[in-house]
Amino acid sequence: MENLYPMKLLIADDENLPVKVYAAAGSETVRHYRGNPADDGVNALTEARKHRPDILLTDVRMPRMTGVEMASLYLEEAPDTAVIFMSAYSDREYLKAAIKLKAVSYIDKPAEKKELEDAIKEAADRFRTLRAAKAGAMLEEKDLRGHLALALTNSSKLEEALELAARVSPKVETDFWFTCV
């Protein structure tokens, strides 16, 4: 899939060496890397809020805040972000948390380069698909509002206006006022 706009990847791992390997693995799919690699969950959350990454690649066990806690907090603010978890430990609770957060992948460390590349590509594809679907929904909503405004200017189209009013968001109630120019 063609890169529609630069993707941003944030890497959060308390081990320094793997961060360089992970950044290199994502370089083919994620052409734009921004932000400092974060060495703990608190720093990762700060970097995520600052740079608004499209993809989070995070270790699950880190000092001060786990990757799962950090991802959970950040997803409340940016729910479209694709998340990939990594761990050197086999911990079912972390895996369950990753599933609950709808993570793209859960990779065992040390990660194989191919597995990491595939996970980053899948995360980028998922993010783009979600973004495109939301853009399409916004265009459809805008179109509905235009048709509603037109129908409300014509008293013979009251039935059509009522049907359109039921489909737009927020719902148009009987005491809803707006101006049409």
C-alpha cells in the first residue's frame, strides 16, 4: 500500500540496544520517525502526547509505568493509534490486557526482524484503513447535513427532512434550531 502521509512511530523500551533495531525494522513502512525513544512508561506517555504517533511499539514491562498502562491511557486520548506490544516474559495477564486494548501484535523479545517488520506494516495498514473509514464517514455526514438543509428549505419535502434528521449526528430534535444560508 502506498504511503499516503508520513507515519509516526513511537518506540518505548527500557533497553537501549533494541530500540535502534526496532527503529531500523520500521524504516521501510514508517518513513517518518519522530520523537525520542522512551525509556519508561511515563516518558513514553509524555512523548506520545507531544508527538501524536500513529503507531506505538512498546515493551510491556518498564519502570514507573508499564507499557500496557501507558498505552491504555494514551488510547483514551487517541483511540485510532495502532499498538504493538513486546515482552521477554510470558505473562498471561499482559497478553490479556493487550487483547483487550486491541493490539495489532504481541511480539516475544528478542524480536526477529521479519516479525517486527510485519507487525509494523500491519499496524500501519490498520491505522490507514481506520483513518480512511473515518474520513468516509465524515464526508457522508456532511453530505447528509447538506441534503437536510435543502429539504428544510422546501415545505413539500418535510417527510424527507424528517427522515434525514433521524440519520444525522447529533440527532435533530423538535426543539433544535439552526440557520440555513
